[in-house]
Amino acid sequence: MKQYKSYGNYEKHPTIPVDTDAWIGTEKIAKQIYAYCADKKKCVVVFECYPGTSRQEIDSIVHALTPCVIIDADDCAFSPEKLTAAWKENLTDDRVFGKMTTAHLSDFYEPERIAAAQSLLNQTESGLCVVVGTGASLITKGDILVYCDLSRWEIQLRWRKGGSNWHCDNPNDPQLSKYKRGFFIEWRLADRLKQKLLPEIDFLIDTNQKDEPKLMLGDAFRTALRQTASRPFRTVPYFDPGVWGGQWMKQICGLPQDEANFAWSFDGVPEENSLLFDCHGTIVEIPAMDLILFCPEALLGTRVYGRFGAEFPIRFDFLDTMDGGNLSLQVHPLTEYIQREFGMHYTQDESYYLLDAEDDACVYLGVKEGVCPQEMINALKTAQETGQPFDAERYVNRFPAKKHDHFLIPAGTVHCSGKNAMVLEISATPYIFTFKLYDWGRLGLDGRPRPIHIEHGEQVIQFDRDTKWVKQNLINAVHTIQEDEHVKMEHTGLHALEFIETTRIWFDAPVTLSRNDSVSMLNLVEGSAAVISSPEGYFEPYTVHYAETFILPVRAGDYQIAPLNEKEKCAVIRAEVRG
């Protein structure tokens, strides 16, 4: 196996120090909650559960409280059959794509059952009453409100092990079906409710680690979120194999060497990644989405929040094909198409930044001069229907790629990374809307043919993005902003079709960077380590290492970045929402 240059300092479990305590385990958690209601004649404790939370673990805490009344909120929801019928239009018949729901969780509960549960609580004159489950807070906020949280990545891992979606029994459904139900419906409903509850919760329970729930006080949790939105931080990366996966991340990121490959990593996707709060030595994991929902303006900036709402619009991830294979040939939907077909507000413009590359690395990008659109579409359909190879290089440009190259990929542009490339993908957040056109005849890791979406792709491919246009507009569109003996700042991606502006900063001495009222996402693409500091002293100095993605909230103010090791040549790539 080829050895790649590694500093051996990539941090897979970045933590955020929080000056508060946390409690681990059923008995300690129950004791803390009980202390808040012991002096009340009647006390109603509400456990609101994010879809996917282990009810067995939460029920253990509930029973440790020895309540006189227990109400299961799931009993008030639509039946599984009625729920699936109500979601039919959003679920669609497609293997991958659904339509984003605009509904609220409360729309899927039976009013008479909610009323009956409320009546039971009202009739109970004394003792400790518990309402538990997804939607528990729709029945009552109670005297004590507990939020039981779980990260989306952990939910997906539980699905793989046979877990079911919320309020249905589908352990054997394909992973794609479970994910579609979660992505388009469950997570949207739960997040809309969660955003309303976060300012009110008395406790937060982290349920990510099996049989080891952890409790934070609500006020301490909110303080931790506010502090995080005022300083640099990293989300917790995760890694996964794939049919085209490579070997670079195994070495650089210190991953298990006995795995066949790691294809991709989310390192900088707050919608999917977690945050780790270090509470006096106890690590509490929360979805990074909690930060976006609770502190959107401090994190994103007024301008970005006004445009996107409580959504994080920038995404960084890794695509590793080093000693692997080509990605699928693909295209992303245009804005009008993604709005009409899937209910998304904006689309997946993106770019490939090459962290590393072998001599034969390449990127497929745009169509060749004079290509007949219908001929290309027919060839793709023939390959899909017959299994015959698609002659990609007859129709699609293949450009050589080297380390630090930057390829811009506005939606509608046919593209994919070839083998032997290590890509830092910088893109807008709607990350699942990839229309695969050709997958080089491969099966997925589940042994099934991977989904191909020519019927969608043919409606959005921009055939005028041919060889000449791509060379002029999309490959290393670099121009220098400023340069001196120690610092060189370059625009590397400023195409009119994309809202994300990328800047590369080379430095071997401290450089101060100002803000434009946009959250900044950065990755250290050269050098062993760098230190981020605040000229105004707003936050403590923060160290990042090679290939690590980190986030600078707007509330953190202007910042200085310098090599950790004096005079070492370093570089970061920075993405912001263009003003």
C-alpha cells in the first residue's frame, strides 16, 4: 500500500470544554430529575424524544422515578398505517428521493387521544406523572421538560443494525428507504418542534451511547451552545466505506487499517455531525443541528440567517478514491427543479478541492464540444438497460488533476472525480440530491445495483457547458487578492452561478482575517497545524491540524491564523456565503 504524508495529528473526536457537570446512567439521571419535583404535591415530567431514541433506555429512567401515571405519547399519534398513508406524497415511489415535508409533528396526532391524555393528567391530584415519547410535549409541557436527543449518524447506524423508523415496524426495509423517511419527513418534523423547545427545556439527555445516557441541565446546555457560537469549533467527523473508496483517509485520519476502504467522510456537515461537550471530564454528545436551531444568527450572521433561516448552508466532506475507483458520473439539479420536484429552497452547487492526487488523477467535468444531447442520453440509458459500458470519454471531458487544484461544479454540470484523487468537496448543504447517470457497472455494498436517475438527470444537464466553457469558467479560476512576503490570499471559486465564495490563504506568519457577516468554514489544506486566535480576545486560541475542517461563527468576530510551528508554510481554504 502506498504511504501518504501524514502528520499523525488529525483529531477524530474534537471536544468543546464546558464549565458544568453532567450525570451518567439511569439512577443518577433519575435522582437529578426527582430532586426538582420532590417538594411538589403533583409534578408532571415530560420526556420529549427525538425519533430513533431508544425507548427502552428512556423507559428505564421513567420507571426509576416510580411515577403514579405514565402516558405514552406514541399512543396518541396516527396509527402506523395512517401515518404512512398521510406521508405517501412525500415518500414517493423513488428509491432515493422524496419531497420535503412542510408539516408539523402535531399534524399527525389524534386530537381526541391528546385530549384524553390531558384529561387523565388533570384528574390526577397528586404524585409524579410522566408523559414520554416523540410528541410528548404536544400533550403538555409539564412541570419539568426533558429533551432526549440523538445524532442523525447514530440513527443511521441503528437502522443498519435492524432498527425501524419512528412509529413503524420496518426493520428489514432497505437502508435507503429508512433514510428517505428520516430525511424528508421525520427529522424535519422533529427539528421544527425541537427549535421551539430548546429555550424551555429543563434537562437534556444524550442517548447516543447505548445504555449510557448522560444528563445536562437545560440552562448549562444553552450556555454551552451560546459559548460555542462565539468561538472556533469542529464538528465530530464520521467515515464510511463505499464501492469506490480509497486508502488516503485510513492513514491521514488514523482510521482502522483492517478496513477495506473509506470512501467518504462528513467533516463539517452540521446537519449530520455532532458536537462533543466536555463537562468536567464527562463527554456529552449532541447534534450540531441544536446549535443552528438555538443560535442561528450568532452562528450564521444576520445576512445569512435572513437568507437561509436556521439552516447551515455550507458543507465540507471528503471523497477518497486513492487506490480506489471513479465516483459515479452524476449531475445535481438546478434550483428551479429541486424546488419543484423535492421542496428544497436551494440546490447543491459544489466544487472539488484536491487535497492530494496521484499522477493519473482526473476529474470528469462538462460535456465535450459538439455532443448531441439525445445521443448521450440514449447511450446512458442503453448502458443502464443492457449493462454495456458507457463510453464516458466520448461525451464527457476528462481533465488531469493535481494537488491544490480547484474544480467548480455549479448545478447542472456533469461531473465526477476519477480514481486516485483525494477530494475536499465544498458545497451547498442539500447533499443527497445527486442524480447518478452511470456507475461503471458496479453493485453497491449491499449487493444491489446502485440507483441511477437518468430520468431526472436528463432534465437538468446543461449541455452548453462544454470543453471551452468549462476551461474558461470552472478550472482553477484563481486570482490573487493580496500578496506579500508572508501571506498570499487568492479567490479560487467565485462563479456567478454559485453562492459560496472560496478563498485560499497561504501563510508562514500570522494573518488577520475580517468577516463579511457570514459564517466561515475552513480546512487546513497545507501544514501540520495552525492556531486561530481573536485580536480582541473574544475566545481562547484554538489549534487545528492538517485536513481538519473548522467553523468560525460570525459572533467570534475577526480572527488571526498563524502556523503552530514558526515559519512553517501553511494554507487554509475558506468558504463563506457571498455578500
